[in-house]
Amino acid sequence: MSRTRTRTRTRQRRPIILLRPVPRETPLHRVWAGTKVLSAAALSVAASFAPSWTGLGILLSVLVVGVLVARIPRGVVPTIPWWVFAVLAVGLVLNAAGGGLAAYVRTILLGVGLLVLASLVGWTTRLSDLVDALPVLFAPLRLLRLPVDEWVTVCALALRMLPTVRAEMRVLFAARKVRGRPGIRTPAGWWQEVIDAVGAVVSVSMRQIRDLGDALAVRGPRSATRRGPRSATRRPLRLRLGDVLTVLVVAGACTAITVWG
């Protein structure tokens, strides 16, 4: 009995992990981060403007191929709460009664497909590679005389701070579990609990931001711009065979979705 309970608890405790790459050495992991970001954006736009059964089937096929090539394990999929299925079931019943069942199912499949697509990019891309790709992706905006360096610096700092904030949130939630739940049953009590959790997360984030600001002030006002994102532009951009194959597959999928969708 104890083993069964332990297994069920471990299955129910799989958290939502964002922007944490799966440690693999696969062709999709070696593709440049900018190629994956642009490919995901192109597939999202093509599938969103043509959400037909054919377009969804093509998007699903590309996702299945990507998951198989990247060798994504099953354990990275988080546990979905029961209330999500309950909400989907209620919407299914209401749309079936109103005659919009097909459109509702296509919308759900499109949302799941886009979520898996974004997760696939996060599972196969390190944060450092994504930070290095930002100056190249934002380079065309320099022609419009936009503050690209400032935008890249802000995005780079935000991405680099995500692991630290995530670790602090894990410590906060672990301390909350150790303290135990008070057993609140009223909606007002649940709302107060949500407010307390959000306040704790905001306070932890503000502390991290203050420490980061002090570190940048000690290093100098322009050190983050000189040594941070601009240094990535000096690195030579080398596109490999995997980048070419990814572009060809995504271009073919987008063309098929547009023509047959």
C-alpha cells in the first residue's frame, strides 16, 4: 500500500517546468536558437490563420517528428489538474448543445499544439543560447532606429534571472508545504491564500531585482550592455545542416497549411 501511495504522489507532483532544457545530444538540440524561435513563430502564425483539420494534422505531424528527433522523455510533461478537464468537459457540452462542437475541438487542438510547440523550443534550447540569439533576431529593427540594445539587455537580464527566481519559488512552495495547509473551505479563505502566495512571490522577485541592480551599479552603468548581449553579436553565426533541414521542413509545413488549409 505504501508503495502504491508513493507512486501516485510522485505522479501527481510533476510540476510545470518552463525554459528548462532536456539534457540530450540530438540534432534538434544542436539547431541554432534563432532558427527554432523563427520556426515556431512561423508555424504558430500559419496554424492560427488556417485552423482547419488539415492544418492541425500537419502541425501535429511536425510536432511528433520534433519530439521523436529530440528524444523528449515522458516525464517532462507536467501533471494536469482535474479541474482543467472539468472546464474542458463543460465547454464541450455547451458547444455540442449550441452546434459548435467542431470549432471547439479545433480550438482546443490548436491551443495544445501551440503549447507543445513552445515547450519543444524550451526543452531543446538553453537560456544562454537564447540570449545569444536575441541580438541577431532584433538586428533588423536597427534600421528603424529603435533602441534594440536596450531591449536586448532587458530581455537578456530577464531570461538570465529566470533560473534564480524559479529556484526561489521552489524554496517558497516547499516551505509552504512543510508548514501545511490550514484546510480552508470557503471561497474567501482560498482567495486570501492566493493573495498571500502572490505577495510572497512578488517579494522574492523584488529582492532578486534589488540584488541585480546593486550588482550592475557596482560594475558600472554600461557594463551590462558592453559585456552582455553585444558580445553575442561578435560571435560568428554558423548555420549547420540541422538548421537548413529545420527551415525546409517548417517552410514546407507552412506552405501546406496555407494551401490546403
